[in-house]
Amino acid sequence: MSETHGKVDIPDCVDFIVVGGGQSGLVVASRLSEDPSTTVLVIEAGSDRRGDPKIDIPGLMTTLYDNPDYDWKSMTVPQEKVNNRSIAWPRGKVLGGTSAMNFSALVYPARSDFDNWASLVGDDGWNSESMAFYLRKFHKYEKPHVDLQKRMMMDWVDEKAQGYDGPLAASFTDELGPFNEAFVKTFEALHFDTTVDPISGDTQGAFQNPLSIENGVRAYSASAYYRRDVSRRPNLHVITDALVEKIILEKLEDGPTASGQVRATGVQFAVTSGQKIAHARKEVIVACGAIKSPQLLELSGIGDREHLSRHGIETFVDNKQVGENLQDHPLASISFEIADDQISGDIMRDPKIVQAIMEQYQVTGKGPLSGTPLTFAYTPLMDGSGIMPKTDVEELLRVCLENVSHNDTLPSLAQQSDILRQQLLNPRESTLEFMYIPLQLNGHPDGGPTDMTRLFSKAHDGNYISIVTMLMHPFSRGNIHIVSSDPKAQPRIDPRYLSHPLDLEMLARAIEFIKVIANTEPFASLLKRNGRQIPPMEGDGIEEAKRIVRERLFTAFHPSGTCAMLPRGKGGVVDSRLRVYGTTNVRVVDASIFPIEPLGHVQSTVYAVAERAADLIKAD
């Protein structure tokens, strides 16, 4: 058992136990322990790797993937609609969770995302007006340099809309090159320039996003919310390398608080010396993420009674929705060979170049390793001709939706589908993300597992960049469930990618628009004339685009929804105060509570949700 900062005297009983010292868990623990009279225990399965250069240096994040010291190495089951490929789902197995290994992008959700949550759950505390406060609370903004603002056309920056008092840095990298600039200018040429700061929730056009990086060093929940002054609080205890096996529940008998509910008294966890039990006076707070949170609930006896009984687990709360409603942002990409006078990240496969840029970083704290040079754009539904006319979108919806029967096991799906339909028909709502990545991306075109090592390999000679498209509000829904009562066993992950026909149709049209981007100036001039593409294009048309989607579909690392915040009769696992239905004192505070996947890259939304969760817990 590893106890951070030499805290060896872990109390037998505390007020709050936080299961999972990842992104959301450390936010909640830090905020609750601000009150010196409140005792908090965090139990994290991974190690405390603060100060590890592989984590701290932003440009080394790909070295963390598929490495069991950092990554849970989760894989989906073979996906029928994408050539039966299994797809890697990397998740951080360290203090700080996946915030220690993501691409550091801070891209905020749309206003409508939070408003839709509030409508679904029936609580205006989750609407965009209420959540705007929490989107600012978690970060401290560092404005971009004047020359960067000019190069990247950042007249839209609204300094008054930012947060300045939060623990997490939000800054801009200067390590941007011709492709980043051309990407923004190309979208302007296509009439998609950004005019409003995306933190407002009006996200459309191309822009350079802030990053969770401070002075060239990754900022993540362990470095920001468990910084030195917080770690020294005598009322906050953090145990690492300790796997929570189950929440200890007891059925309430007679009395006004019973109502057939159960109460958590603590958790059972495993360390190298054996099993231990920690007791909670007030609450057990689950912050294990969209994969592990439903797994822990099922291991503890909260889930579908029939499924639990097959694994010999006593049912305390019978709820078929645990592990359902799984969503992820699916993406697909095309890589393009670049002009001979341009440079891409593919050169970083050369050991001599890697050594040179590492030395540059060590001496100056700058260079390609000090940031993640991605640039984003958001649009409504597009195809090879540009914005799809509303009549064409309506016809696509009619064809794709008329023969789809809603899954009876997810009562809110019809309501969710209607919300997504309205977003698609609104030209001011963004359906697609396009992202510039400065290197080639690869997969297994003929099936087989697509892991992170394969994705980032230089499988093709030459230098390439990639344009990625991502579906912001997918219609497909999957699930995650235990396969064993053994807490060490990975759960079964089935996102059911493209199981809804509309997702394939939208992504295929986005692939067609990628070709428009690549053929539009000034981006086109940076690519090699008649250069190679990955994968090679075998023709034009929507069927070829669908082939590419099936071959190239991958995860955006944004799983959510598996402990959905919805009314219980509509498929909810937690209520609007994040309490697990059927319990008096168990909450979930991570991305698994999202009823519908929001726009953008979800770390911003997770931080905001965790900040609000802390306030809800304090208020109760």
C-alpha cells in the first residue's frame, strides 16, 4: 500500500470516502477537505506518479498508452459495424486518472448541452446559466500572446468570460506552425470563422483552443487539485495502489428514512498486504469514470438483478440501467502527404530528432514537446458540397429514423433522439468536429484490434498530417457490464459503434467534407500535389466514404453516460443531486452521469460537473 506524503495513519472511519483519485475524484476531495472539520479518504487503484516526465511533458503522452504502469488498457469487444475490430479505450491508471494522459485540450460544451441535461433530469441547476459558473471555477486563464492572437485570428477572445481563480492552468501553446494557421484560415474561406469565444457555449467555426498546460508542463487534477498545500491537509488522506473491490451496503429496516433503500457503511479494498475495510460516516462517492463506476456499482450489488445473480452477487438495488446508455464521440480520419518544404510530426520517429527536441525542452522548457499543436473546427452537418440544406437533413433523418425501434431497456432514448434531431436541424448547433493532427494515423483496415501503438505508428514512409472528424452527438448507445465477480477482471465494453444508421451517414458525409478542406486554400498548398493519402481513396461518393469510416473509426477517449443522471423511470442511475437511486448516501461524480454526450472534449465538462458535485455534497 502506498500512502502519499508519508501519511501512514489512515483513520478507520472518515466522513467521506472517494473511490477513484482521478480527474473528478480529486476535485471533489480537494473541495470537501477545504473544511478542516471534514475528513476525506481517497482510494486510488493506480500509483502516484506526480513528477513523472512521461506525464509532465505534454508531447510524451503517446508513450503512456498501452503501458500497464499508466493505462488500464481497456479494449472494446469486436464491433460488428466497423469490420469487427476491437478498439482500444485508454484510461489513466494513475493518481489524476485520464487527465494525466489526455491531449490537454480544453474545449467547452455548447449551451444547449447543459440545457438539454436540465430538461431531461428536470433540474435547472444543470442548465447552461447555472453551469457557466463551474466552467470558470476550475481554471485559471492565461491570455495568448499578441503575436499568437494575430497569427491564429483570435479576435474572438473574451477575457472577461474566463476563470482566473481556479487550480487548473488554461493556456495557449506557441508551438503552432503553418498547418495550424492554414487550418483556421481555410475554414474562414469556407465561411466558418469563429466570432464568439467558445467558452460562451456558442461553438462554431475554427479556433485555437486553450490547453491544460502551465509553462510547458501538463496541468492535471493531481498537480492542480492535489498540489502541495492541499496534500498537507491533516483531514485529507490519499491511498494509492489500492483497488476498491466493492462498496459495503446494508439494507435499512423500519423507520422514516428506510423506504426500501440501502446505506453504504464503507468500502472493501485490496492492497499488497491483503484486504482492508474503510468506514464512512456520511457518504461513499464514486469517481471511477464511465468504465469503472458502473463496474463498481454492479460488484457492490447495484444493477440488473438477473445479471448480478449470474455472477453470484447479492442484489441490494435492482436497476437495469446501470452500465447502459454508453456513449462516445466516434471519429474517423484521412492522412495526407505533405509538401516537400513542410514538416510534420512524423519526423519525430527519428531518434536523433527526438533527442534534439528533448534537449531543447530540458534546457528551455519550450519546443514541440511543450504543447499539443492541435487546432479545432466545429460545424453543422456537412457533406462534399458544404453545409447540408435543411431539406436534405430532414430527408436523411426520415430515412434513418423511420425504421429504428427504440431500445426498450433505455426508456429515455426516444426523448434523447428527439433532442438530437432538433440539434441536427438547427444550423447554429455544431454536429461535427474537425481536428488537425500533425502526424499520420493508422489502423487495421481488414479487422483485428486497433490499439494505440498501431494508431500512432509510422506505418507509411513519408511525412503526413491528418484531418480528423468527430461526431459530437451520436445516436448509437452501448453498454458496459461485469463479466465476473472478480474486481480485477475488466468489464465487457460494447459501445455498439454505428449501431444507429444515422451515425454512419453523418460521419461519411463529414469524410467527404475533409476532402473539401484539403482542396481549399491555404491548406491545400501545404499538401503534396497528387500526394498519397491514408487510406488510399478508391473513388468518390458516399459509399467510398462509408468504407473509410468503417475502416478508420476510432474512439475519441470520451466514454460517458453509464450511470446516467435521469429520472429513474426514464433510465436514471443517479438523481439530479448525483445520488444513486435506492441508496441514501452513495453518489457518482464523473462522466458516467452525463445523460447525453456534450460537444467538445469532455475534460472541461468533467471538471465543471465535479465542482458542482462538491457544492451539492456540501449543501446536503
